[in-house]
Amino acid sequence: MSDNRRSFLKKSALLGLTGLAGGLIGKESINNLEAVSNQLSSSDPLFVLPKLPFAYDALEPFIDKKTMEIHHTKHHQGYIDKLNAERKKSNINMDADDAGKCMSVDSKTSDLIRNNLGGYYNHCLFWTLLKPNPERKENRPVGKLAEAITKDFKFPEELQKEFSEKANKIFGSGWCWLIADEKNNLKVVTTSNQDNPLMKVVPENGRPVLVLDLWEHAFYLKYQNRRPEYISNWWHLINWEMADKLFTGK
Ligand SMILES: [Fe+2]
């Protein structure tokens, strides 16, 4: 990967975790995310659980309070605890920022670091790309991202159709992503386990724009085997303003 490409991916991928959240979420959450960023820049980083930019019950009726609470405090925290315990035993550069760490994951990286770094990073992105919508208001892409979706998919509904089909086809646990390449072309891809499109170990790299958690812990309490219903309802909750910022890097 060239330095330009690395820089390009890193710039955008970082935005989901730090400064970009500024205009979209509360001051407390901003401070918390900045604290995360500062800690990650130290030579001996301690990974910490970011606060959610909304209450656990704020995503009702689409994602229930209990699921959100367990997902955040148990699952996300669990990846962080394991990552902290193993962070000094990896082949990746822990001085790099979050995205840089993910981009250095290769075939020599231990499964433990690969899975828990991905678990940490993917969930941070996932939270920032969610937005309460209890009144089920129409929720459509905005800004430059909306234009790019029109260019590459013709209609947002076509993106939704392709994304949902690929999400539904994931066998076992994984994530579905909308990614952008260096020329801002959009593509829907999936990853297994806690891999993400920044890692060298996946077949298609790109900077994340949207992401959906397809692990059963994300939906099973409410939806049981009805994963398609969970996927369909997630479209009500997408934070398109944040997705646009991830896309444009501004
Ligand atoms: Fe998850």
C-alpha cells in the first residue's frame, strides 16, 4: 500500500472516533472520545470504552435497551479488556492511531490482537454511525455522500437492497460495510469475525463509510432468528451526517 493510500484511509477512518463527532454529539461524549484519542497516541496505549453519544434506550423501538447495554458494557468492554492485556505482545505499531493500528494487521498478527483490535475499533465506528429515530422519520443520505450514492447505485434504495442482501448472506459472525476507495467510488463489502476493511488480511480495502454489526449479540435478544428484520430496521437509525463526514473527511 502506498503512503498516499495509507494516509488517505487513515484520515477518514479516524474521523469516526474523534473530532468529527464534535458537531453531532454531546460535549461530554466529545471529551470522552478525545480522551480515547489522546490515550491511543501514547507509547503505551491503554484502550478505554467510549461513552455512547445517546442513552441505552434511545434506539428503541429498533434496538432495545437491554441489547445496547450488554453490547456496550460487556461485549465492547470485553474486546478492550483482552486488547489491553495483550497490547504489548503484538507485531503492530501501538504508537499509531486507531486506524493505523488496524492497517498494520497482517497475516503475522496474532488472532487475539486481530480479533480484539477489530472488536474495539469496529464497535467505536458502529456507535458513532447510529442516531435515535423514535418517531420513524424519513432517514436518507445527505451531502456529498448522497451524490456519490446516486452515482454508484442510482438510488439510495438500490444501495439498501444490495447492502441488506450481502448482510443477510453473512454466514456466522461478521460485519457489512459501505467503503470508499481513493477515487471515492463506493462499494458494499463484508468481513468475517472482527476484521475490517482497513486490515491487510481482508481481500478488499477501503475507508469505512457505513457499518452494521451482524454478530448475534447485536440483535438476538429482540429479534432471535429474524436477522433480516434487524437489518431492515437499522436503516432507520443510520447517522447519515456522520457517514457523510466519514466519506468527505471534513
Ligand atoms: Fe458487536
